[in-house]
Amino acid sequence: MGKALPFLLVFVGCGFFIASYNFFTMVIQNQKSVSTNQLIDHSALSLLADPVVAMPNHLKKARGSKRLFHVALTATDAPYSKWQCRIMYYWFKKVKDMEGAEMGGFTRVLHSGNPDNLMDEIPTFVVDPLPAGMDRGYVVLNRPWAFVQWLEKAKIEEDYILMAEPDHIFVNPLPNLSRGDYPAAFPFFYIKPSENEILLRKFYPEDKGPVKNIDPIGNSPVIIKKSQLESIAPTWMNVSLKMKEDPEADKVFGWVLEMYAYAVASALHGVQHILHKDFMIQPPWDLKVGNAFIIHYTYGCDYSLKGELTYGKIGEWRFDKRSHIRGPPPRNISLPPPGVPESVVRLVKMVNEATANIPGWEEGR
């Protein structure tokens, strides 16, 4: 086992590099151009211009007492996932009680099947992973199955849930952005239902309505009523599995297949989302924090010492989460050179603050 570990880490690292490269390519092109029984019921799936859904006018002023939401993120027990979860939870605690926040409880939904050494540090609910081999190497496929189990078994006090991810940092106090039966979501430029209509009709038949009913989103970040998610989650799981089994869908959707599956599942349930572009920012492409609520550090940040972005090439200065697959980044990462956007500087400062204050950080836990 000890001899196999380095090979496994290299294999995983290559997988992350390929996914990151594909995402980077999409972004550069965009910049340049301007219950358990339900889970396995595959037979039910045989039935089966991106909209920007504005907040309905009659709900714009529907503010009263706080509508708390529960923050839930799915995670593995790998070191790469653990250190991101620790930083995420640190900033959740910092922001939770600030003016304007409507944040309630917090759960790391751990789909390893076994407790790990962060159980006492982060509120955690352990669920099972998919049966061996069922994810076909696509680890994200465990996410909808994890939510199905958590929603069925856990006691969740809040009426709303924020589906978040380990690489999210709360940068401003987050209110409940949903209104009525309209959940809140972030629009992703690379989720394009209208451009994939023929393929999506395999999972979203014509009698369900136009493809524009499928929102350009993933499951995260999304603030949604718990009751709605309880209905959507099994369908999300089934659609994810069905898409993964479909060679064409697997090839076309790739690493974002599970995101498309959530968007389709929501539409199948007649749920549309209010899209908030300020829900989060994604450095280095978003240059300022502004009024955003979350920093999502999914992309690598590479710069020359002159502060110039090096577009996918390793920079003289860099911060990339994939550089730390084996364990956590060190404390006190050097700040970016002059000229680097404020969003990247803020990200590094927030990582540094968290790592300086989390006990036992350098031990890696």
C-alpha cells in the first residue's frame, strides 16, 4: 500500500490538472469572446437562450424575520478536501453573526463512510459513498447521493439550505437570497442548456417544456427550501447516474456533468432559480470583491512579478489549490506582487488569517 500511494497521488494530481486545464481553456475563450429506492430507479429516467430569472416583483419586498439557512458542503476525507473545509468553516464562524447574515447551522456531509479526525473541529454527518466503481472515477457523482442520505437521516432545524463547497470562503455576511418558491443560485457561463438542447432532451423531454426552463447553474452555491431539495435530490442523483451512463452526455458535459444534472432535475420539478451574479466571485477572472458574498478559488492564480496574469502558465507568483493535494498550504503565504487584482490579494489574506488561527494547521490533521 505504501508503494502504491505515490502513484495514486500522481494519478489524482493528473486528474485535477486535466480538469483544471479544461476549465482554464473555457475561461480564456470566454474572456477573449467578450429515498434509496428512488436512487436506483433508472427506468423512471426514460421519461425524462439560458434564462436569467429575475426576482419576482411581488417578492422583492418580502422581508420579515430572519429566514435562517443551514450551510451544507459535501466532502471527502482526503487531505486536499480537509484543509479547504477547515478554512471554509473558519470564515463561516467569522461571518455568521455579522449584521445582515442569515446563516444558521453548518454541516460537513462526509461521504467517506467513516469518521475522520476533523469530527471534533467541524460539525460533520457521515454518509456512505456510492458502491465501489459506480462513480467511474468521477468523484463528484457522490455529491447528490450524499445529499439524499443526509436529508433522509439528519435532523435539520432550518427551513432553508445553502449547498456550498470546500473551496468557498465567505467574504461578506450572506442573507437568504431566495424568495418564496424561487431558490437563489449563481449563473455559470459554461452551463449552456440552449446550446445542448438535442442532448438534454434525453433527460428533459419536450412535454416538460422548453429547454430554457433549465437554469445555467450547478447545485452550488444554491440557497433552497429544504422541502424542495428533499424532492429534487433523488432526481438529481438519478439524472447524474443516467448522464454518466450515456457516452455522449459523459463526453460533452465532462467535469460539469453533475452540475447539468442538478439543473435538469430542478427543471423536472418545475423549480427555477433567481440568478445572482454577486453570489460569488472567481479569481483571477473577477477582479474585485465588491458586494460578493463568496470567493470561489477553483482557478489557479498565476502572475509574473510585474503583476501580469500568465494565463494557464505557472507564474513567478502563484496560488493554486491543486498545488496542495497531499496536504495543506503553509501558513503565511507570500502576498501577490503589486498590480495583482484586489480579489486575489483578498483571497490570500483570508487564507493566511485562517491558517494562522486554526490550531494544529501545520500538522495537516
